[in-house]
Amino acid sequence: MPTNLFGQIIGEPVDDFLGDKPSIDLLEGVYCQVEKLDVAKHFEDLFDFFGDGPNALPEDWTYLSLEGNMSREELSTLLRAWEVSEDPYYLVIKDKVSQRALGIFSLMRINQSARSIEMGWVIYSCLLQKSRIATEAQYLVMKYVFEVLNYRRYEWKCDHLNTRSHNAALRLGFTFEGTFRQATIYKGRTRDTDWHSILDKEWPANKLALESWLSADNFTAEGRQLKSLSDFR
């Protein structure tokens, strides 16, 4: 570890430059596409699970500050605000086969000077949950964050009681860093917040694990995985 002129241990030196803001038109994968939110293009697909469509699951909104079962007018107002937002920067996940938007997430808490950014507002249709498409979409954005934006730190936060989100972060390669107690209040209740991160130096190994899991060789013709993602770590 380096020391200063007083003999005190200090942090390693870091190149001092600003990270870029996200600017995505399309991230192309094998199974999915990640696109910038466009209300005109994506509204009907998103209403299927934001509204009262057949793939809307009321329990999926428990740990979000929003409530589901929105009217068309409510969703239109929300998405138009999200469409022009720069932070959070909202993205849509499309299945390449059906060309339907099956999920939405965002890059947020964008700190250009520290080159730190967070994955948040993860809202998936039940058709996307626990799928190759969901994992590939997360992989595509991670790759963009580390290899295009050159950020140093990628974060994931969730309600401490949201075990599904916590486990998803661990599966994707995030390291659990701890819990901020009574971090905020939402829906009239307290929230302890779990913090997770991936660092730039950890990305190469995590990238290899994700690419190995996503490979067609890891799946049967019926789409069943042969090895879990944890087997590649």
C-alpha cells in the first residue's frame, strides 16, 4: 500500500477522469435486445405486466415504491417521465424471438467522478423471470458499464427482506457488502437496504462465468441448463 509524506497508508492512485453518461440505442444479444425506453414502441408490451394484463403479478410490486395494476393513463404518465429521465436511465428488455418487451430496468445513481453506477428499477414480466433472457440482459448492461463507460463500480441495492432480489444479485456475481439499517421509508414502512457491488477488477472473471453459462452448449434442445451459473465460478 502506498504511503503519504507523513508515513500514513493511503489508497492506490486512480486515473482521474469523468465517466461518460449512459447513451444506449441498442445492446444486441443472442436471446434478447436491450433498448432505450420508447413509450410509443414499448407501451403496449409494458402495460401487459404494469397494468392488469395476463402476465401481471401483484406480488411482484411488494418491494417497489410503486404499485402495479396501473390504468393506461397512469402508466402513460409514468413512462413518459421515465423516457426523458437521465438518472435513472431506463432501458427495456426485448425477447428477440417474439420481439415483445418483457422487462424494464435502469442505470441510476450515476456518479461520473467516482465512476460508479447502479442497476435499479428491475421490473420483469413473469415471462422473463428466471430465464436466459433475463441473465443475458443483465450481462449486456454489465459489459456496457465496464467496457464502454469504463466505470469502476457497479451496484445493486434492495430491501433487506427482498430475498429474491438479494439472491439474484449474488447469482449474477455481485458481492454482498452489508445492510444499511433504517435506510429509508417507503409505502409507509421502514426499509433496511442491502448493498451489493461488482468492481472493475472482478469483471473479467464474472464475464467469463456469464458467457460460459449463456453458451448454447450449456443448454439442452428444450432450453434446460446443464450447469448452473455458480458451477462456472
